[in-house]
Amino acid sequence: LHVVKHGHQTLEPLLHTNRVGLFLAGSDKVHYIPDPEDPNVLLPLMGTDSHTGEHYHSLSNLWNSDASVKDWEDKNVKYWNERQANVNNPEIAAVDLRESDAFLKPAFPGGQRWTRRGLDLGAGVGRVSQGVLLNYVYTVDLVDTGAHFLREAKRRLSTRNLHGKYIQSSVQDASIDANTYDLVCLQYTALYIPDDELIGVLRKASAGLKPGGIIFVKDNLPINPAKFQVNRDSGLNIFRTEPHYNWLYKSAGLKIIARQQQQEWIPDANPVLMWQLKPE
């Protein structure tokens, strides 16, 4: 751990407990983010690869490795294009949807659903649109790279989403109309998007909100709360720490209005966290 504070001209080290880690960092720039509990303290973004065991001492170290931004995107598109258009582990999926629904319910008073529109980014087969979003909005637009996923989503949602659009696009490249949505959802989507691009997506989503609208993010956290976790078992993805997410949200001009951890979940699995976000 290498903790620093803001100096007038440079970052001044306060303490470090891992000199070997700092030596291995070499000339690569170590990336620091503000500690959410004390913005005067900066924390390094470091991580590990759950498949290879490789240690990443900075974000640049990650994106300059074989998991570069281009490889990241290409491998994920290839992975998902080869997946069948179905829902894995239906029992777990049901628990997941139930807690997402309960988390969003206080934000959407009853009686106004027919006036609301939602956007599901990385929608897949429409599992979250069907099980959560359409409980609070009348119409959902779904974005996904896979044409076969969107065909299945359209079949599933059918007459429940007569006016919804089914848009084949990456989340990063999707066009989001301004002042259009009451609810924008990224459930298990952010983990597939590199940091700089995720900030861009969040900014577009923020501009797409109607007054009072919210962005809903749900994703996995790493087992080690101090280090991001790179995974290769379902494409390339990254489980970010909570301070890492907080930094991304702030960088995108968003504030957290609610957060909650998934309570009922798979024993010994990575924790899952939910956020409601609004423009600052």
C-alpha cells in the first residue's frame, strides 16, 4: 500500500508498506484516486488477474498488457457472439432481479409508470428489462452488441414493450438522446467497459436523463476490497473496488443518492453492489 497526500507541486508519500510493489512499478505512472473517506488522501489503483495471477501496479499497466483496450473490446464481442441467447442459472437470476427491484422501488412512486421511459445498456436477452425495469417504466429501449440477444429480448418482452427500440450497438458507441429517460440501467455491464470509456458512457447517460431521472448500476466487487480483479472466464472483465467506482462516478459528474449490497447471494461469491446515481 502506498498512501500519499496532495502537495503543492507533487504527490508527497505519507507511508508505504510494500517497497517491492513500488519497485516493480518502475517508470509506469501509478494511478491514484481520492480516498472516499478522506479526499486529502490518495489511494493507488492496483489489481490482480484471477486467471493468470499477474499483478497490475497501475491502470496503465493493465491497459498496456495483453488486456489492452482494443483486445478487451474485441474479445468481449467475440465471447458474447458465441453465447446462446438464454438466461443462465434461473434460480440465481431470480434472486438477483428481486433485490434490484426492491432497491429501485422507493425511487419510482406508483401511478406514473405510463409516462416513463427506460434505457437498458448491455441488455442481453432483456432479463433485467423484463424482470425489473418494466415494473417502473412503460417503455424500454434495449442496447446490445448481439443481434441474437436482441431477437430473444423482443420475443420475451413482446407486447409489454410495444414502443421500445432494440438497438444493436456496443454500449460505448450507442447514441443516447438527451432529456429522454427516467431510468438508465447498467446491470453487470460496467465490468466489461474500460475506465475512460465507462466515464464517457456515464456522461452520455447523464445527459439522457429527464429531470429527476436516475442511473442504476449493479456490478460485482473484488474479493479483496483493496484491489481490482481482472477475470477471463466470461470474456474480459474487471471487478472494481468501491472507491474505484466512486472515482468513476465523480469523474462523470454524478453523485450517489443510494447504495446497497446484494444480501441474498451465492456463498463465497464476489460481493455485488447497487447504486442509484444522479447528475451533480
